[in-house]
Amino acid sequence: MINLLVRTASDADTVQIAAAELKYFIGKLRNVEQRIDVTIELSAEADDSPQDSYNIDIDFRQGGGKITGSNNRSVIFGVYKFLEMLGFRWVRPGALGEYIPESINFEQAYNLSSCAGYSHRGECIEGALSLQNVLDKIEWMMRLGFNTFYIQFRNAYTFFDRWYSHEENPLLTPEPFDNQRAQAITTAIRQELHRRGMDLHTVGHGWTCEPLGIPGPGWTQHQGEIPPEVQSCLAEVNGKRELWGGIALNTNLCYGKAEVREKITDDIVKYAQENLDVNTIHFWLADGYNNQCECPLCTVQRPADWYIELLNLADEKLTAARLPVKLVFLIYVDLLWPPEKNRLRNPDRFILMFAPITRSYTTPFTPGNDVDKIELPPFDRNHLTMPESPDLNMAFLRAWQKHCPASSSFDFDYHFMWDHHKDPGFYRSAQILHQDCRNLKAMQLDGLISCQSQRVCFPHGLGSTVMAKTLWDPAVEFEEIADDYFAHAYGDNWQAAQDYFRQCSEIFHPPLIRNEGSDADKLAAVSDVQKYHSLAEKIAPAIENGLLQSSPCQRESWAQLQLHTQLSHLLTDFLSAAWSGKDHLPAVQKLFAWVRKHEMRLQSVLDVYEYIYTIKTAFKLPKEL
């Protein structure tokens, strides 16, 4: 047995959680034939070191040692790094994602000094999810080295409602769900984030409707009348002041009116005063694009110039109220075009967020491509074409960085929102993500917050692992991460599993699923797609052996691979029919029936709502399917 003594120099929740995790995992070891005494001290250099400081030092030898962090938040990361050195891994959220080594040599020395490569390393709520999904994900994120979690909206109602109402899955019985329950869930998540010392970001959407008394819980049609005094504040587009597509969240306002600017910024201050536990508030304008106000007041300057005026006014009011909260402003759709004359008066208040939602994920960002020389397309109000190429998106970022430097900045990207469902092997997409994370420094960005579903580990969790490892150490090679991941997730014959997923990413042609090719390209790719059947036959013996592994974590990995083969056979039939110009509705109905039937088996790793939404959107399928 292992007799572990953990000494802590602080009663802080984060340090106590670190101690509990150390005891929990060491206690999982079973193949220990003799008594081993181990003493580990956990300590922080300072409780109040800078928020973005994540330095750890591990010094362990001859059965004892010390794990030191630059602050309490860093101690827990030090513990997980130490456990990794001992051989533990976390390949997906939950207990079945915990890989426990068969033995550990506590006689050898374990030493490490490490510092996080980026300050912003996090995720943002999206998709359809339960409270347990988020709690499990937060725990897993900390184990991988993430430090930030972003709860969109004021209580993330829409994302929880999708799950508890079982939108897109009629096989499951909807549960009662309302705003009160959403608030209780959000409160529980916030408490968990504070216990673990994670940075909490909130809101984003809703500032263009909530201050006017119009609810904006999600992208749903507004019910009820709009009072005349509110309607006069809405953006005038094509001669009308009305909700954009009937959706409050997507509706911009008449920012040229002083009363509108006052209402929005007053509400920001009110929210900050009522939520003192939030250290970072996102202040965004409306969702959608080409929906800016066309009235004479607003057209005197670009939307970005009005945005800067709003940001400066919010800063003035927050300063007067002595509220130190950071405000995140975003470069997104219409706001990609930078301001022409206005500038941030207090850059220290602000964090710049680059949100290239229309980019392609077929190629990564490449900062060395002379982006400074790329000429931006002219700003043509409400007649803009959004950029798809990473280089042009990056040129917009450069323009903003020149005009409006901020205290910090990060990429807010969408690798795991929809695009991962367009790469059935989930392997090439992980390579693109790795390169994007590596290139952030050259883009003058200090990290990434991934806007994504929380259930993204089917058929494996390599993507999230790559994101975490590369944000901590941008120098780490993709192959090093991938080999280590598959070796621990699958055990014996792990190379066969890795090669299977690599080949899936090739034969299914993700760029074509992204509609980045002609009909002729798609027809020519059908023969490649049909090679999947022989690939599945080839991996079958390895699956049968993998299901007999002694490790529960590795057995589950092989079990999910087996389920992936079932899904991929159906996907093959669908793509073959769709790209051949044949009737593909029967095939996609079978595909959707399978994911709905298996949702509860795969609930923690596959977001069925987002999967079906992505396929419907990519192939322009009927909503009622």
C-alpha cells in the first residue's frame, strides 16, 4: 500500500482540491505489494500573484517532495503535471476517462519547472448540455491545464434548455425547464469555477435587447408586442425598425442615439455591481451581420466607431463606480472592419477578442504570409461579404491591433462548434487546431477560448487534449501529443486505433463536407468514401481485442471506436448517395435514427443536437428530419 501524506500551506479551496485530487489518484493504485511512505507538500509563492501567472515547480525525490505554484490557482495545475509524470492520464471527462497506471516508481526523482505559454486557455458554453456535463467538463479541463470558462448570456438558458427539452431527439422525454432552473444551474457552475480558481467570463449576447426590456435567452422568435419607445431604439434597416428576423438577439440598435448608448452602458454597470464574482464581462453587439442601422444618425461613422464610443462610455461609468472588471470587446462579422477615427481611451480596461466565425478550418492561420500587405475589402454597410480565408481574417485582426491595442487579447474560435463533425476521424481537425494554437504568439494573441459544445470526445478526446497541451506549451509537437494520447487511451495496439482515425480524416474528405469543392469533386470522392467499409473490416480484430483490456478507460475507448464504426458505415452510405446526386434522404434518416438511439450511451461525449444541426446545415436538409 501507499501511505501518502499531503501537507498544504493554505486553506484555499484550490489548494485543498489539489490535495484531494492527489490523494484520490494515488489511492487508485492497486498493484502495490509493499508499504511505501510518500510525503508531498503543496504551497503557493503568493496568494495574490498576477491573475495570468501560471508557474509551477515540482521537486520530488526519494519518496518525498514539494509542488509549488506561483499562486493558489497554479498549485492544482502542478498536481496534475506531477500525476502525469507518474503515468496518469485523462482522455475524456468522467471516471471512464481516467487512465490509472499499473505501477509507479516512487524511488526515482520527478522534477519539472513549467510556465503556461498563454494566459487565456479556456472554453465557452455552446451546444446542448446538462449540469453534470458542465461539472464533469470543468473537472476535466483543470486536469488538462485550462484556466478559463465562459458562461454565455446571463444564465446560459438556451444551452441547457436544448438538452433538458431534448431538442432534436424525439426518442427522449422532455423534462420541465424554465429560467429559474437555468439560473440555479448557472449558480452551481459559477460556484464550482470559483472553488477551482478558474477565471469566469460571462454574458456576451443580450446587451442589445435586455437593457430595453426585451428578453434575449437565445436565438428564438420574440413573442409579444414591441412598445413604440423601444421600437424607436431598434436599427433601421431597409426603412424599417423591427426585430431582425424576429429574433431580439440578432437585432442591432440605433447606436447614434445617445439614449441608446446610455441604456446599454448603464446596464453593464448594473450587471457588474450585481455580479462582483465575475472578473470578465463580454460586451458584444447583436449577432448576425449586414443588419446595422441605416438612419442618418448612425451612418456618419462605421459600426466599429460606435462600438468604441460605447466601450469608452462603459469604462467611464465603471471607473466612476470603482468596478475593476475587465470588458471583452469582439472583432466579429460587421465589426471586423476597424474604426476609422475613435480609439480606446483606457486600454487597460479592455481585452480584445478575435472571433473569425466565417473562416475555413481546412487550413490553419499562417502569420508569415505577409498579412500586413493584404488590402481589406471596402466597408459597404449591410452589403458585406464575410471572409473565409484565415489570411484575410488575420488581416482584419492586424488592422484592429494597430488602431485599438488592449491590455490583452485572445482568439475566440469555433473548431469544436460544428467543424469537428465535418471530420469523421477527428484527426486532421486536431492537427489544424495544433497549428492554430502554435501560431497565436505570432498573431499577437495571448491564448484561445474555444466556443464549442461541451460534449466533443466522440470518437476520442485528442482535439481537446491537443488544445490544452499546446496552449500550455506552444513548442510541443503534434505527434508527441497524439502518440501519448492514443497509447494511454487505447493501450495494446493503440497504433491501429490512431491509424484508423487518421485514415478516416482522409477518405471522408472534410473539405468537401465543408462544401469547399465542386459537385464534380464530390462525385469523384465517392470511391474514396466507400473505402471506409474495408477500413472498418480491417480494424475489427483490434476492437475485439481492445474490448478485453484490463483498464476500464481503455475498454471504453475501444467500445466507443466500435460504435464509431457503426455510425461511419451509415455516414458512408449518406455521403455516397448525396455526392452521387441520388436520393439521400433515406440514408440520412438512418444516420439520424442511429445517433438519437445511442444518445444516452454516448451522452457525455457526443452532442446529438449539434451533430444533427451540422449535417442538416451542411447539406441543406429539411428541418423536420
